[in-house]
Amino acid sequence: MPQVDSAVQVLALTLAVVVMIFGTFAAVLPVVPGPAVVWTATTVYAVVTGFRDVSVLTVIILTALMILGSTTEFWMGLLGAKVTGGSLWGALGSIAGMIIGLIILFPIGGIIGGVLGALVIELVRTGDLKKALRIGGGTFGGYLLGVLAEFTFALVMDIIFAVSLFFAHRGS
């Protein structure tokens, strides 16, 4: 491998690792899709290095993990509402609240709006404050589990990337 190619590879790897670390830790922030950031870094690295260190199959696996991991905050919050007795209307209220909350109070407004959306709709729908509070709490709990899951997906993607690099350079 020529010297310039090695320098480009080292630079690409360094940038990829820095972006991956940022993406992994940013996964705990509202609205930052950590797995998507990690995926972007790994995919750009794979393309820049001609898929020598990170195979196409690895990128496909990372793509599937990125799709699942980048959406966990949303669907786990909805699942939390559903598990605690929420209705489809409550789920729709949660989504609407999340969108409105993001517009009004970015970035944490999504969490607040999602919980309030589910709570208000369920209170109007059932007239039962205790049940509405339980569903709002379930929405919040599901969201927190989603954040943890998103971080975990990003971390697993980091590990897959590292293992791919290890096996690519094992004989070097």
C-alpha cells in the first residue's frame, strides 16, 4: 500500500472513530439518532477504504441495526403507553405532542410533549386522571428505555466495526 494511501486510511479511521464515539454518546440526547451517526461514520470509512476493512455484509448488518436503533425512542415510548393501557388515540396524542414539543422546546420538548400528549388525550378520552397519569408515566418509561436501547445499539455497532477491523488486519 503506498504511503499516501496509508495516510488517507489512518485519517479516515481516526475521523470515523471520533464520529462514532460522538454518535454513541449522543444517542442519549433527545432527537440525536446516535446509531445513524455511527452508521454514517462506518459506511464512509468502508467506502473510502474500498470495503477492505469493513465488508459490504458488515455494512448491511450495521444498516439494519441503525434502522432499529435510530427509532427506538419513538416506538418504545409508544409501546410504554400501550403496555400501561393507552389507546391508539393516546399514541397519536403522544406523537403529536412530541412534534409540537420539539418545535416549541427543542430538544427536550419531544420528551415532554410526547408524555403530555398521551396524558392529555387519555385524560380526555377516559376522564380518569389516575389512568392518564399511569399512561403518561408509561410513555416516559418507554422513552427512557428507548434511549438506553439506542445507546446499546450504537455501542454494538461500534463493537462490530472494531471486530471487523480486527479480522481485516489479523494477518497483517
